[in-house]
Amino acid sequence: RQILEATPLLESFGNAKTVRNDNSSRFGKFVEIFLEDGLICGAITSQYLLEKSRVVFQAKTERNYHIFYEMLAGLPSQQRQRYCLQGAETYYYLNQGGNCEIPGKDDAEDFRRLLNTMEVLNFSVEEQNSIFRILSSVLHLGNVYFEKYETDCQEVATVVSATEIRTVAELLQVSPEGLQKAITFKVTETQREKIFTPLTVESAVDARDAIAKTLYSLLFSWLTDRINKLVYPRQEALSIAILDIYGFEDLSFNSFEQLCINYANEYLQFFFNRIVFQEEQEEYIREQIEWKEIPFSDNQPCIDLISQKPYGILRILDDQSCFPQATDHTFLQKCHYHHGTNPLYTKPKMPLPEFTIKHYAGKVTYQVHKFLDKNYDQVRQDVLDLFISSRTKVVANLFFGHAQVLARQRSLIRRSSTRTRRYKAPTVAARFQQSLLELVERMERCNPFFVRCIKPNNKKEPGLFEADVVRAQLRYSGILETIRIRKEGFPIRIPFLVFIDRCLRAAGWALPSQPGETTEGLGSGDALGVVAKAGSSWPHCCSQLFLKEQLYQALESKRSRAHHLAALTLQRYARTFFIKRRFRSLRRKIVLLQSRARGYLARWRYRRMRRTLIKFRSLVHIYVNRRRYLKVRWGLSHPRGPRGPAGTLLHVHLEVVDVTHLEIPAELMGLLEAAAGERIPHHHRSQPLVPPATAPDPQLTLPLDINDYPMAKYVRGHFQEPAFGMLTAPLKAPLTRLDEELCHEALSVFQLILRFMGDPGLGGSQETLFGNYIVQKGLSVPGLRDELLAQAANQVWRNTNVNNEERGWLLLATCLSAFPPSAAFDKYLLKFVSDYAFAGYKPVCQRKLMHAMAHSQLGAAAARTFPPSLLEWTANRRQASMALDLHCFNGAGRAALGCGAGEGRSHACARPQCLAVGRGLAEGWRGWSVAMKAGAQWAELAGHDYVLDLVSDLE
């Protein structure tokens, strides 16, 4: 992964937009990948001739290296302020091309990918910050401007933008004064002192650009070495090397870099010619084939023109770089003098600073402006000393390492010389030629394969194929020459055994039995181009055949015909097989369909008999359950009813477990015993009647978000233990979270609920009295109301006894008649009763809860004063509505006050305020009251009290 991630890093720092390519590689890259047991174990990357001039100059519509634009687009604002960075258009080194963006390229996204790459390659945060400091300093250096002034009759340069000098010095952690001297003065060292010579404006600009190019070049070399140290192979292994190098270039302005690039392509083309063309002819000679040598274009003279000693162009350039008084003009004159008669060299017709070389790919004109400066490219000693003293570790190490390399080169030259001589620094051209020779030498030790990249057009547009452009590339890349040589020779080479298997046996031909004979259908060997090489068993035949294209096409045609006939035969047999298989499959399906049809008819008859039997059993169950129901109902209406043989009452089966041993308060036990012998009060006054016509209350609708309040959610959030379901033993702790003073009361209430739901001895008035005692607990202690309702709901969930569950729902409905749940519990309880209410208790509980939610603003004041009356208990048991006779004192008439089942606390119908509103009074309950007469006794209540509390109070 690290080897793969190194590629986008080097592309960001080494690729740029050119006239012909938006992502042109501006350096040569030789990657050697090492393999051990078929796995990649390391890699070494070598880089050649980075185009340093692009750092300080770009032609029209071109860009600098991608990393500058990616950094400006992707750095956070805080870091941009730290490095004093602005937009790309504000920097001289970035805006010379006129366009700082590439369509389809997201520089910010590429920068984020670059940061991820640096993390994979183990670049520390400090190293990343140092890299960005160096890049920022290069940009700020480009904005350092100069102006000229005269002193001592000499024109010298002075810095205009001192702010940029201070910014660069701060980023690189060097002295601002030293940096300003480095770009405005030339230092000459003598044995006694240093002489500072002021520079002209042009020389100062060159000094500034030289520092910028050196910074970027050393940074690029450091990145390459840093990657190599990380992925360097641990031991010797086989390797596959990939050379990715710049192609042939002919731009509108061709300088020293284009000469080096085209020289490298010229040398690689020579290597390609030698590998392809010469080995082609040598193979014919080795195979003892009669061969007429075919001439091909040899570019050795062009290579000699550029690099041959002593007067090659690059050699002349190196010699001129050693003379202090030499200029680009003197270099050009020497080239004209030595090569003016060379057919590959052309002087300009006008006295222009340029020359033309005829390369294998065509003529290219080079402008010699700053050839000597670019070739010299040496860092002055005072500049080295300045940056070695930098407080930034990476910057100091870059220049210290460069100084060590220069020192080693000096020592090698002194040791190789028999007499003391002045040190001559190697030029860029010399280093490049040496690197190119080493590269070709490494390639010669390998088995090379060539991949030619062809551009369809020069406009960088998709879907556009320009034939002239492609033809020119095929010509100067040597592809057309290779095709020509192959065509004139024997382009088809087939090993003899492969030829026998592939062609002769497939075509049905026979080999000649004796040398010199011809086979039928082939003709003579000379006519068709079949060439034989002597072998061990066939002295005058061959183990490899060289064929002309015509013969090869004839053989392939006959072979294709034989394959066609074989394919037809195979298809006939295949069709026969598929038809037989389809027939057998169809027969199996028919048999299966018949068996399924018989099975269907048998099952239909069985289901019809089963339905008849189920109907018969249903009628029997209806008859038995009807009798059981009538017996239970009669037993509830006559609690002193028939006794069994042992004198005990015949009770409905309510027990899940035995609860008669659970303790109940003494006062409740006394009341139960007293109620056992009393007659049910007001029993004769409760009678069924036709319900009055009442308009539906539009407020009583289920909330739209009711499905968001399942009981399980309330259990998880408010129960002490996330368990919900019927319990058969008393609680050890309340279900919900209560204050400590209420815990004992909650546990006592749960014992009463267990006794109420499971005691078979409760019936009639005792059941009502017991239930009202439990409800009174909730009325007297408001903090217990949610716990009481939760306990009742818990006991009816997954109750295995139908009668026990029905009594639990009766208790829950009665509690809701007396007091509402809290706002935190009401929707959960409403969802629970809506989904799981027993038989007819669903509408009863729903209506009570929705009334409570509609008047939730009353809070705890919505509770009743007294427990429900016998009328409400009767209505709850039968899931019926209630009606009370209502008389007005003005004698206007008699009305029936209708209430839903158990709705003694309903705000809409159980309070006298509804009567006032019904008679046209909008004031509400104020000034109104309701009176109740029972015999000679009167009872009154205020307009905001509950009507049925009157009945409960009298009871």
C-alpha cells in the first residue's frame, strides 16, 4: 500500500499542467519493484531531471506544480493564516500562465488525499508542517520585487517588498538580513576577507529564483529519499522496473530543459532501435534464413551531435559554464562554428539566439536564453551557510546534506588528480548525461518491454481522434518503422510443435516425409515462405517456423473451417441431448401434476369433512359455555346462593395461586364482614333504559402519535426492573420509582390487588367494597396513583386465568373512573388498553383516558372526592352507560343526564356547567349548583364538583 500511495505524492510534487497535457510528468521516474516468493517486498524510486525552471516560470495557459494549488485550496484557514497564504492569483510564481484551475480537477479533494497519503507513508505532523513552510516560502519569494538605484556610478538592486523578506525568513527560521543579502549581494571569499558585491536588478531576480528552485529541488529529492527509506527492500530479490519518462517535446519556447528531455528520448529511441530492429535481423541470421538486410533510421548521429566529446552541444555548454566571462551568445557562436555544416544542425537565417536540431521525431528550435545559468545551477556557499543555520530541522538537514554531497565531489576530484587543481562543480548537463547512461545500463541488464502512449489529439478533448496527430506519433515513436521491417520479413513465428497442433492437425495436412518435398495444398517452401531450421531428428527442417502473412492467413482460414465443422457436430449432439432431457423433464412434470391434482382433491374432501366436524363441535361448545355463563351470572347475583355438600359457596374459578393467606387491613376485614349480611343499597333503583341522544365529543380522539408510546418503552424508562407481566407473589419493591415513604404503602396496595383479583370469596357488595378500598388509596395518596395503575396493568398482562384477568380490568376501569394517570403515563396506558383490553373494556378505558387527557390542565384536581358508586360499578361490569334523572327548579321540565360507563368525573356531561351552557349561559359553573334528594335528605355540590360524588357521598 505504501508503494502505491507514493505515486500520488510524487505526482503532486512532480506533475503540472502543460500546453498538451493537464497532468504532465515533469521529471523522469524509474521505479524498481522487488519480488520475493511472488509478493512485493520493496521498491526503489529514482528521479531524473526535475524541471526546476517551472517553479519560477510558466508559459501561457500552463501551471506550476500541482502541490502549490492543492495546498492553497485545501489548507484550513487557520494554517493559511499561519503561513500568510492568500489565493493562487496573488503569487507571481503561480499566475504567469493566466489560469490557476484545471477543469475537472478538485485541488481541495486532492490535497485531502495527499494528507492521507502522508499519514500512510509515516510523515509526522512536524515534517508535514515543514513541507508546507518550504512551499509557502517559495511562493512568498516570488513576490519579492526589486528596484534599481545608482550608487558610486553603479546600478544596484534594492528590495521593495521587505514584508515578504520577513515572511520568508520567519517561515524558514533564518535571519531576514542574511536572506536579503543573499539575494542582493554576491559574496567573494578571499584568504583574508569576504567581499560583498551588490547585484543588479536582473542578477537579484536570478538569485531570488535560484533560491526558490533550490528549495523546491532539494525538497523533492528529500521526499524521494524519504519514500525509498520506507519501502527499501530488506534483501536482494528479483525485480521488475518501470520507467516513466517525459515524452518528446516541441513547444513554442524550447529551452535547456527541452534539450535534455529530447536528448533522453533520442537516446531511448536509439536503445529501442537496437533492441527491436537489430535483434530482428540478428534472429534471422541465427535461424540461418536467407535475409536481405533492410535499412532503418539510425539516430546515432543525432546523439553524437548533442553529447559526443569534445564538441557535442552539451560538451560545449559545460566548457562555457566554466568561464566567468562566457555568455549564452558565446555558447551559440561556438555551436554554429563546430556544427554549422552538420545536416542535423541548422543555424537561423536571421541573427537570433537560437539553433535547430533535426531529431528522429522532427525538427526542434531551441532558444539559448539562460542556457548557461540553468546548466550551472550551483548554490553559493553563503546561501548554503544561511539555510544550514535555519532553526527548522528539515530545512537545515536539506542544505546540510547538499553541502556534504558537494564536499564529497570535491574530495573525489582531488584524489583522482595527480596535481592540485581548482575544483570544477559538475553541471546539470553532466549529471543528466551520467544518470541517463546509468539508466540505459540498468535497462540493458533487463528484458525490456516497450509501451507507447499515443495521444488522439492535442486539444485535450475526449472523443476526438485526429489522424495527422496520431500518424506523426506513430512515425517518430518508431512504430511504423517496426511494422515495415516486420512486413518485409517473416512476421509470423510459430514453434514447430505448436504449429503441428494448431494448424496441420486441425487442417488435416501431412508433413513432408523427406527434406525438399512439398505437402499437398502448401506448394513449395520457398514460394510460401516456410523456412526450416536443422534439428536433431530432422537435419534440414526446423523447430520454429517463419511464415509470411499470406500463408498464415490461408492456414488460419482452413483451421477456422475445420473448427466450424467440429462446432456444428458438437451442436447437433448438444441439441439431441437437450431435447431428450427436456422430454424427460416434461414427463416428470406431467406425473407430478397428476399426483398434485389427486392430492388436492383428497385434501379438499378432507377439509370439507373437517369444517363440518368443527361446526358440530362449535355448537356443542356454545351450548356448554352458555350454561356455564348462566350459572356464573346467577351466582354473582345471589352471593348467598346454593351451597355445596360441605356448606361452601359455589364460586367462579378465579385463583391462579392461593391468595387467601395474604393479609388485609383490619378495618377492611370489618367492613367486609359487615357487608356480608347487608342488603345491596339502591339496587331496586338501577334499571336498564333507552340511552338519551347525545352528540359525540370531537375532543375524544386517539392522539396521532399514539404508536410512539408502547408500554415496553414506559417499563424501560420508569420501572425499577425492566420486567412486565403478571406476578403471583407479593412485590419486594414497587414497580415504579417512588419516594421511600410511599414504598411500604405501594407494597400493601399490591397485596390488596392480588387478593381482589384472585380471592374466590369476594362477590356482590364485598367485591365493590374491596375495590373502593383500593381506589380510596389512590385518592388519598396522589403519589401512588401511577403505581396503582401500573400494578393493575401488570397483573392483566399475560394473565393465564380469564376470570382473574376480567376482574383486573374491572379494577383498572374503576380506578380510571376515580382519578387519571399522570401526563407522563397517560399515553402509554392508553396505547396499552387500546391494544390489549379484555372484551368490552377497551372502549370503556379508552373513553375515560381520553377524557382525562382532554382536561389534563386540571392536574391532580381532576380526581374524584369519593370512590365510585354502585351505579358506576354496575355500569363498568356491564360495559354500559349511565343516566340520572334531572329536574329543574323552575319546573321547565325533566331531563336525563347521560354519562358514559363510569364517567362520574367527566367534564363534559357529569358537571352542572354543561347544563348551564346547554341553556344558553356561557358563564360556566359559577353561581350554579346541583342538589340531590334521597327521601327526606338533601345534598348539594358546587358547579365544579362531580355529580356522582353526590351519590357516592350518600352511599
